[in-house]
Amino acid sequence: MLREVKNSEGAAPRDNEPLEMPIESEFSLGVMALTWQIDSQMIRFEGQAITGDQGDEVIFDELASDETDGAPPILRIRITTSQARSFIDRASNVIKAGRPPCMFCGAPINPDGHICPRMN
């Protein structure tokens, strides 16, 4: 998406600070959407929270409205193209610095070893 959009703004400030610990998840995302808003020249991300009573037949368009009764929470974020590029750079660095996956189970291998459920 970013390759198709010309960047008319300057670079976003670089954020390389570590995340605050501990990281505690408030919700998990299921359905996600990424769109380009021509009028505001911004990228919009929407993510729908996974709830226990949600089935596979749920359609995102039906739940994207805030007025829908019983709709799971929806996270909406609007960012500029320079903010998106900055996020991509940081996320790429985090992924590159990550732990290699176990070739048997796919779980990350810690520096002090890994107890693989498939090997035991």
C-alpha cells in the first residue's frame, strides 16, 4: 500500500525505546482490515476483538458499526504514511532480533534451550 502512495510528508520521529514491561494483553484480534483514506491521506487499521461467543460465520461488515448490539470491541487507528513506515522499520528490527523457531513444533527457542513437546 505504501509503495502506491507518494509520501508528501517528512519522516516520522524514530522510536527505538523498549516496550514497557510487563506486556499484558487486553484483548486478542481476529478480523483485521487495512484501508487507504484518500480524503485524509491516512492509513486506517481496524481490528475486531475475539470474544468467546463469536463463531466463524460472523462477518466483519456487520460488526464494524458501533451501533450493532452485541458487537465485539473494535480497535480503530489512523496513521500517516511516515508513521506507517516508522512502524514497519521498528517491527522489522524486532522480528530480525527474535528467537529462531523450533523445526519440530514451531515454538521459539530460548537462549537457554527449549523443551519441545514433539521431541519428548
